[in-house]
Amino acid sequence: MIEDKNQQRTQLSDLGEFGLIDHLTKNFKVSHKSTVKTIGDDAAVLDFKDKKIVVTTDLLLEGVHFDLSYMPLKHLGYKAVIVNLSDVYAMNAKATQITVSIAVSNRFPLEALEDLYAGIETAAKVYNIDVVGGDTTSSTTGLLISVTAIGEIDNDNEVYRDGAKSSDLLVVSGDLGAAYMGLQVLEREKEVYKVNPNSQPDLEGYSYIIERQLKPEARKDIIKLLKDLKVKPSSMIDISDGLSSEIIHLCKQSKLGCDLYEEKIPLDPQVISTCEEFNIDSTTVALNGGEDYELLFTVSQDDYPKIKANPNLTVIGYMKEEQAGIHLVTRADAKIPIKAQGWKNFNA
Ligand code: ADP
Ligand code: MG
């Protein structure tokens, strides 16, 4: 589908492990004072003075988390960084450093890894992160990429999943379901391509949802916005698995219930039209699709005036006592218990 523009194929064995690491990491610059020692020694050294530090890791496996037949390596590198930064921001922290570990088979030439690292470098630049280390090893099967992200918290500004209070407002950034629908379009085009390799992918009219799948962003801007608005969420989580499963996390950990209003769930028009085309319910997509990397958080009702006019934020429900349970209030005003259902369950 997406053609490999890079025709040159330099064998990894021509460089050796250290040559490879040097080659891939030579462009990384340091921009944080907390980065004392970076790539090149046995370990990185970081000095955060008296700050609290957050650390988070994600592991991405070829065939499980990504499919290289439609995921360009550059996008994969970008996304591998983004999914980790999203977790740092979900703690209300500032992301500062990452380490990147890869396992590659010799099916990949150097040029492929250069693409992967170009994506990593772009993400590091856009989000102002120092790449301070990693590990490189060979793989007998597919590609594996693991990123660890490190961040700092000013004063006592950390936000956990367990801090929500009954009657707090439930708020989400951006819109939901687009990454999942982008994946549906890419999977469909892959099937078409299998049948007819000469066909050109028909991706027109799907640019937003495909971008949300292939090049997601982490909501660093929302952390700044909340700071500027002087709103500290009582609890927060990022939406990686889907709205329903993240709501359940906030409710369970805060020992609360919740009413989520179907009519309030923010959806992009392209998600709505693509759902109609695929004959899928858009609410189900928003609830269970995942990979949106938006922030879901709760705020005190006193903060409502500060957030209500903001186009980036939507109040989608409110927290209740635990006994009330966790429900979706439908457009028809029916109450349906929210379950963390994956798509497999839904289809069955
Ligand atoms: P060790 O043998 O101690 O694991 P390595 O030779 O693997 O050390 O790594 C040398 C240096 O290069 C270390 O600073 C390490 O963090 C860094 N490094 C190794 N692989 C990568 C990678 N894929 N991306 C970024 N930095 C890396
Ligand atoms: Mg190593």
C-alpha cells in the first residue's frame, strides 16, 4: 500500500551494534537541564533536584500493536513516543526524557530503522523531549519497540486516577472514535489491495480519521490549558483502550459511580459519516474503539465556569456515589450499565 520510497538496503550487519546505535542516535540533542548524562555510557544520569518524577513504559509488538503493511515506520516511531507521553501528561506531569529500545530482525535494512528514528526524532522535537538511552538487540521474528518516558511534577500537582469526588464533572478533551474508524478504513484498503495489488488506496475523505490512527498526538496542550485556567483535575487518565474502560478505571479507583450522557460524547463529522458507511454505531466506537490518546478527567463543579466555553473540552457526565453504578444515559433516556467490552465481545 504505502510504497517504500527508500530503495537502498544497507545490511545492519555492515554497521555492527555500536555503529548502528551511533548512526541512529547521532542527531539527538539535549534540551533539559535535568539531563546530565545521555546516550553513550552505561546509563543516563538525570538530576531533578527536589522534584517528583513519573516513569512509564509501553511495549509495541509487530503483528499485535501495529501492522507494517499500512503503518509507515516513521509514523510508528512517532506513535511509539506519543503513547508514552500521553501517560505522562495523564499524571499532570511535564514529559522530559525517553529511552527507546528496539529488537529488529535482519529483514529490516538500515534505511528502515532510519525511518523509524526519524519519527522518534520528530516526536522528541515537537514535544521537547531528550532521548537519553535505550537498548538494541536482534529479533528472530518481528519488530519490537519499547519506549520509557520520564517526566517531572511541579509542587504537588500530580493527578491520580483515584481522586474523583461524587458530583464532580466528567470531562474529555478532543473527540473520540476517530483512530478506530481510521483503522477500519486502512484494514479495508489492505483487503482490497490483497485482491488487486494494482489498486490505489481510496483514502480520500478519510484524512482526519487516518491521521488519528497513524499519527496520533498526546495532549500536552491540555495540561498547559488546565494550568492556565487554574483548574486542577481531581482525577485523570488517558484514553488508550476506549472511553468505557477508562471511565471504569476512574470509577473503580475513586470508588464512585457515574452517569455518562450519550448525546454529549464528542464525535468528529468524519467519524459519524464513516460509521454510517460501515454500519457501525458511533457511540459504540467512541466507547470501545481506543487509541484516541485524549485525556479523560474529573473536575469540581466549582470549576465549571472556567472550562465551559472551551472548544477543546466537553463535559460528558458526572460522578455519583458508588451504589448508583456506572451508566450510559442514551439519547432515548434509557440507562445502560457501562461494561469494558472489547470489539471482539461486541461482534460476538
Ligand atoms: P549496554 O551494553 O550497557 O546495554 P549498549 O551498548 O546497549 O549498552 O548502549 C550504549 C548506549 O547507547 C547506552 O547509552 C544506551 O542507552 C544507548 N542506546 C542503545 N540502544 C539505543 C537505541 N536503540 N536508542 C537510543 N539509545 C540507545
Ligand atoms: Mg544494550
